[in-house]
Amino acid sequence: MKKQQLLFGGLGLVLGWSLLRKYLLHWGARPAEKRYQSSPIPAASSRAITIQAAPDQVFAWLQQIGYQRAGFYSYQRLERLLGLPIVNAEQIQPQWQQVAAGDSIGIAPSLPAQVLTYQPGRELSLGFGYSFLRFHWAFLLMSPEKINAEPSPNKAQSTRLLVQTSVEGAAWAQFIWCYLLEPLHAVMEIGLLKGLKQRAER
């Protein structure tokens, strides 16, 4: 009986994620944003949010993310439950504002990321992972009117933040990512977008 319950429970979770996946993979993203390619590898997910703050202000919060830095502005209690000792900053810290392409930024303990692209006020992209599964994580700051986002009462002080994740690797690793780890990543990344918006709009 317990094996059957576990089996049906597992199938229920897979089915539930399959139904929610399309929505969560493109949470907040407009059609033009879904088509945008920030990497030679097709994006596995595109999520976006409009922030009522200037791009430079948004970027100041963005460029300090990372483990043993400003955290990821997401759900800290969930991070702690996962055993990640991450503390999310509530202020912009000068010591984390110096970033350059080639720098190393921690994603988690023993998981460093390399800064692939660094364009202040415009783009930050990170590459990380393992030999069997690699990630390209890109943050792009755009003008809302250029990608048909909702109108802003103050367009000069409005930023559209698009986050895209591209994944490549072994088929078995991508399967595990898709059905076990991607749902968690979706929740945490949406939390990051909301948390960054909350801080930048203060």
C-alpha cells in the first residue's frame, strides 16, 4: 500500500508540474521576451518583471547577488530548509559593486559561477554547473516600451528585467533537472524577481 501511495504521489507531482510548467517557465514574460535569445543555447525559461526604478538603480541591486554576497532576494526560509546559508541583503553594499567579466560569483557552497557578460545597466550573465549539466543564467535590463510591456506612468524611471536560463548536458541530467530541480528553481527565481523589485522601488 505504501509503495502504491508513493507511486501515485510521485505521478501526481509530475502531472501537476507538467500542467504548471508552461506558465511558470515564462512567468511574467511577454511574447517578444520569450523569443529573445541571450545565449546560443535556446532558453529553457524566460521570466520578467517591470520595476519602477531606473536601470542603474536596478543594476546596482542585481550585480551584488551571490552566495556570501547579497544573496538572491528570494525566499530565505526555503533556502535555509535546503541547507543554504544565504543571507539576503536589504541595502546596496559598495564592496559588492565591483564586478567584471571573468570574475567568480558563488551560487551555493562549492558551486562558483563565472561572469560571462557584464554591461553595467544592461546585462549580467553567469555560467556555472558540472561536467554533465551546465547553465547559462542571463539578466537583461530593457526599456518597457521597447518590448511592449505595460505602460509606465514614468517611463524614464521604469525598467523591464528579463531573466533567462539555458541548460545543456547529458539527457539523464536534463531529465532530473526538468522534473525534480526546475520546479524549485522556478519558485526561487520568481522570488528573486519580486524581491529585487521590492528593494529597488523603495
